[in-house]
Amino acid sequence: MNKDVTTNSISIRSSEIVENLILEIRGTQVLLDRDLATLYGVETKVLNQAAKRNSDRFPENFRFQLTDMETLELVTNCDRFSQLKHSSVNPYVFTEQGVAMLATTLHSKIAIAVSIQIMNAFVAMRHFITSNNYLFQRIETLEHGHLELIKHQSLTDLRLNNIFNRLDQERNVPAEGLFFDGQIFDAYVLMAKLIKSAKKDIKLIDNYIDESVLVLLDKRTDNVAATIFTQNKSPQLQLDIQRHNAQYSPIEVKQLAGVHDRFLLIDDNQLYHIGASIKDLGKKLFAITLIEDSEIIAAIRKMIK
């Protein structure tokens, strides 16, 4: 319609304005009672009373009341319905058939003219949906495909992570090694692997400790305890330990006299003899040797118990 349809409160220039008011609820296109009342130039209460007086003309598929959940969804998704959350009564909505019936119920020229405009809007909306149904289906298919792709990618990433984790767990840790002067990094890598292999606890016997040893022990897995046994608990070492434990997983330091060499005991069953202090790894020729003698392991366990 090219001519304006004028009510007591607004002027409708085209069906496009009405189209913006049409909602889809329960799979049906509807208009809210307050929007209809504004279009007809009457109060919402008057509109619903007219429908109520003629209830036989307005079955459920013509007019129905929104549930609490539907009302909340309207308020949540559209700012112009914010006043509904303060209403004690949920609003009613009218379907296309209900709007047509209102024109005969309200008995006014304005109601008839506005109803025609509204019906045109319903028809335009229905035509738009029908004409673009294939496009909507394509968009829905693309969205579904995208979600499936994300799901598949996440599953693939999870599987790859599991594979890499198993490979890391199953990778054989070298039992021992001989390192020449200057092989600082190689010696450091082997020691780090030994520390990472611990499942329960690590016990290090070394009389020469500095902050580099603490950093190396921090490579252990979470919940793996670490204890250093050293001959001299100097004030500087105690201060370093205190500052370390204030930020990272705690490392315990105990005093142990009468031991010259360095030993690393992992999970109380793997014992390594280390030919140099941990802080001096790779600075001179030395070896890391696995000790498999159960009596020696038992003796070391007893000594540091």
C-alpha cells in the first residue's frame, strides 16, 4: 500500500514497519498485544478485553498467552520489552488469523485499515521466507558443517596430544652417560629427563647447591616431592630455599654429613651416581651412572631415611 494508514498514535508508511514487529514464537509468526494496541491506537487492556469478550472467535491458534519462560526470553533478547519484567501478567500474542479476526471485533475503519496493512506485512514476511528458504537451508548447513569441523578438529587435537603424551611417557630415558668438558647442555638435558621421569619423589645428595639446582628440580611433574641432602645448610642456601618455596612447589633441604659423591634417587628404586655436582654439569669430564645393585640402593635409602 502506498498511502499512509493513520491511527491515533502513529503513522504506518509501509508494511516494512509492521514486519519489524512480527515475532516468531512456537514456530508461528505473531504480533504482541501491546504492539497491536499501538498500531490500532487503543490501550493494550482494551484490546485484550475485546478479544476476551469474543473468546469463541479467538481459539488457541488465533491468540495465546506467553509462558513465563517465553516472556523472559523476550525481555532478555529485546530491550524494547524491558517493561514486561515488571508486569504481573504475561502478554498475549495474535497470529495472522487472530489479527484478521480483530478487524471484525473492534468495528472501526482504522482497525480494518490497520489490519489490512498488518496482513500485508504477514504476507510479505511469508513470501520472503519462502523465497529465501533455500538460502536459509544453505546457511544452516554451512553453520552445521562449521561446527562439525570445529568438533572434528578438537577431537583430532585431543588424539594427537594423547599420542604425543604416550610417546613422551614411553620414550626410553638414557640410563647413563659420559660427558666431556663443554657438553653442558647435553648433560643438562639428560638430568632434566631423569627428573621428569619421577612419579613419586626425588632425593638428591649433593654438597654443592645453588639456585641452578632448584631450577632443574622444578622440572619435575606436579605432586612429585623433592628433597636435597647436603652437608652444609648455609644461610644463603636457606634463604634461596625460602624464596623459592614462596613461589614454586616446595623443595625440602636436610643436612647429611659423611657423603663425598653425588647421588640421585628416583621413586626410591632408581639410583644414579653423578660424577659432578649438579651445578657444574658439563664443565669437566664426568659420568652419570645407573646403579642397579639392590643392596646399594637399600643402603642409600637407609642412610637418608
